[in-house]
Amino acid sequence: EAIAHGFVNLDIINSAISRGLRSRFVSGNFDPIGTDPYSSIPYSVVDSLEHKLLTKQVVSESIVLLQNPKEILPFDITKIKQIAVIGPSSDDISVQAHTYHGTPSKWITTLDGIQSM
């Protein structure tokens, strides 16, 4: 309906789908089981302290804050008395993990992260 009414262009949709599928093909999501070179890496390596530290570094260096006009971030936990975490998705891994197919040793929701501060 959106296409028929001119709200969205079919070329834009096709381009977005193509980008999403391309990344899945490159990462081996559609390869036969066992042919993915990463599938032979033991979980003990993937879940090692070294990999966890690297992941933390990559994530912290990848965050982009577009605006922070009132300088609320980073949180100063000595000044904040309450934080509202609203909505069922804040504590729902199935929503936050979405299409992630890995097996982490520990899931951390948005609510978990805020509560751990």
C-alpha cells in the first residue's frame, strides 16, 4: 500500500534488502553447515576473557553520540538519583537480540546495564 500510494519508493526498499542480504552472504549465513571457517572455533576461544575485552573495546569505540546538548551523558552516578527505563522491551532479550544468532555466555538487557551502574 505504501508503494502504491507513493509513500515509499520500491528502489529504496530493494536497495535496503540488497544491503542486508549482501552482508549475510558475506558473513556465511547461507553457506552449508560446517563450511563456515568460524564454526570450527571453540566456544572457549570465542567466550574467552581476551575476546570479551576486545568486544568491550570495539563497542566503546563504536558508539556515536549525535547530540548531548545538556551534557547528560556520560551519566554521573553521584548526581543521578533515579533513571526511568520504560517499556517491556527494556528487559526483553528476544527484542534486543533480534536476529543475532550467537550464543553469549551472558545476556545483558538495557535494564540490566542501567541497574549495574
